[in-house]
Amino acid sequence: MREINGYQIYAELKRGPVTTIFKALDTRHQKIVLIKRLHAEAAVEAQRRLQLLQESKVSTRLAHPNLRRLLNSGMVGDEPFLVLEYVEGLALAELIAQHKKLPIDLCLFIAKELAKAIAAVHRNNFLHRDIKPHNIFLSLHGEVKLGDLGLAHELSEIDPALAGTPAYMSPEQVLGREITAASDLFAFGAVLYEMLTGEAAFANRTLAATLHHVANWEPVPISKLRPEARNELAAVCRKLLAKNPSERYAGAEAVLAHLTRLERAYGLTTTKYHLAAFLESPETYRKITLPPAVTIVEGEAASQPRKTPWVNWEITAVVSAIMFLAGVLFIWGIKENVEQKVKAGKTAGVVTPPLHPTPGAVQSGYLDLRVSPHDTRSVVSINGAAAGTLPLAAPIELPAGRHEISIDHPQLGVRKISLDIAPGDTLHHELDFVKP
């Protein structure tokens, strides 16, 4: 057993390219702590040392029950180290990997606790810049703590350079634009999406593809991956993941307020004790069925009784008939417009939006298609119908089953393949024209 400045190290938990995390005993206070130590080869790099010192500086200024605490810092020779609060439990990323889709009431509870942590960071004029499931820790007592403040920075000193984990970066970070507190909210939305669906919103096989998805694509709708998640909750996710920062929430407090109203409307009273019960015995955790729909009223009006309006049923019947007819004409107009764009897609080289199945149709999935070597003039046809040119603006929604795909590469000719689409899944497929 080794000792570092009064801390007895008895387990190495994680070794990364820059730091190693140890589990240790604080002999002075007789409690378990974490030691985050910079490797000797990384300690000589000014940027690495600065990042660890930044984490120490930020953690010292921030104190909140939902933030993992910094307890101490020091040096071993030329290698700096931090002493962090030990959260006995697991990271949110591990929980999602184990169970995929978490119980919806726990998703709401964890999201509320995370919103409190982000609000505390922002109140002190800092951005976190690395909010992701790996940095969210769940204790066996049901506590939720946001950690890893190594990339946190004061708002007034933020530069647009890429920092963080690509799949959780905001579009403005990817595009080198102004970074604000709304950037952390985008990452928050990606975490909530992953808790609800078990799938990362934007992660892809390559860095370039992931950044392209963040900047240009919408994730697969939550309703496709988890139908029991209500539209109101999915709408929170969509607002957090808006490409335009101005369309997101005004701040983490606004997200917390909305989630609290939503929880109240669903009749949920989930606490840390419920999370602790799930961590202890997931197989026996209570099943929650949400009401089919709720109405969220903003502000104080939410607590006031709603008046039942007087209804003239004859007028209502007439209006309903008119709205139904208008809807039929509207859908027919959209169908005509989309079909015209599909026909023009092959000649004009314009990406054609996917055709969406009508309500009641067979379950569908999504096809994320790419070709190598890349050429923006490659034309895609599906089951004999033109679907647009590559790269596609979004995954193509297709009925579940087998589909015949044809890619016309302007330099390498035509290649045909057959792919099976599973209900609710996104099939990522890359066709290499060079390989036979």
C-alpha cells in the first residue's frame, strides 16, 4: 500500500492517457477519497498542468450538494494531484450501459438534480463544458453529483476553441461561434435524450461524422425509440437540443422549473430514496405508467383550478368538419410537394427530405447512409425511387423490413445493396466503392 501526503492508496480505479484515478484512505479524517494524479509525462506539458490547476481553482469556488467536492490538492515531486470526494456508486454512463432505457420517473429526478448542479456552476459565472454521462455520478444513497471540472472556465474568458467530448458539444462550439451558458444546456439535452432512449443523440463512428451530426442533424425522435415517453417530456429534450442557442431555455433554473411542473402534472414524487432503491435492486423497482397527456400551465396559474368552458356542440361539430377537410387538403398538398422534390432530387442534386409513413403504418426505422470515397454528386435510390444525394441531411425513415438501395457514384458507377431495417433502430451503413 502506497501513501501520498497522508493518503493511503489501495486501489487504482482508472488509468487514462493523462491522469490516473486512485481510491485512497484519508488517514487524518478516516474516510475514503479519490486521488486524481497527473502522469509524469503529462505533468511537463504546460496545458495539462493548467487544466488540473483550473479544476482545482473552479472546484474551490463552487460548493453545492450536486457538485462533487474538491477536498485538497498537492504535489508529489513534479506531479500535481487533486483529492476529490468519493461517491460510492457508479457513473450515469455505467447505469445506461447496464439498463439502456432508465425508468422515466428516475430520468426526471436525475435531470432535475443535474439542472441544480448546472445552475450552481452558471451562477458563479462558469461554464462546465464537459457535461456527459461519464461525468455524472450516482451514489448508492441516491445522490446525483456532477464532476470533472477540468474544462470549466469563466464565462468572460471563454474562447471558441473546441473543448469537451464531441458527441455532447453544442453546434456553436462545433462551428466556432460564441459559447454561452446555452452550450451547457445543449449537452444537458443530450444526456436527457440518452437516459430516455439508451442511445447517444449524436455519437458516430468518426469524429468528423459526429461533429457533422451535432451541427446539422436532428436525433432520431424519442417517440420512435421509446413510445411510452410522453410528448411533453420529449419536447423538453427538443428545446434543449435546439440548434439555435436562442431557442433553448433561458437557463438551467428554467429547465428545473419546467421539469418540476411536469413531474407534478404526472403525479410523480420521486426522491433520492427511489434512485437508491433502483440501484440496489433494479429488477424489483416499481413500474410507473404516465398519464396519456398533461397540460403544463406556466407560472402561478399552474396551481389555480381550471374552469370548464361552455361549449356549443353544434358549432363544434361544424368547426371540426372544416378542420378535418383542411387537414386532408394540407396533407395532400405536402404529399404532392414531397413527390415533386423526390423526382427532382436526381437531376438537381438537392437532398430530399425523407418520406414519413402515415399514422397507423408499419413500425419504421432509420437508415444513416454514407459512401467512400465521398462525392456530393452520388445519388441514392431506395426501392427504385430517388431519395436524394449524399451526404443526406438526416437519416432516412423507412418501414421496417428489407429495402433495395442503389447508389450512383459519378466516378465509380452504380452499386446495389440490400439492407434490413429494424423497427425503432437506426442502421448506420457505409459503402466502400473501392472494396469489391
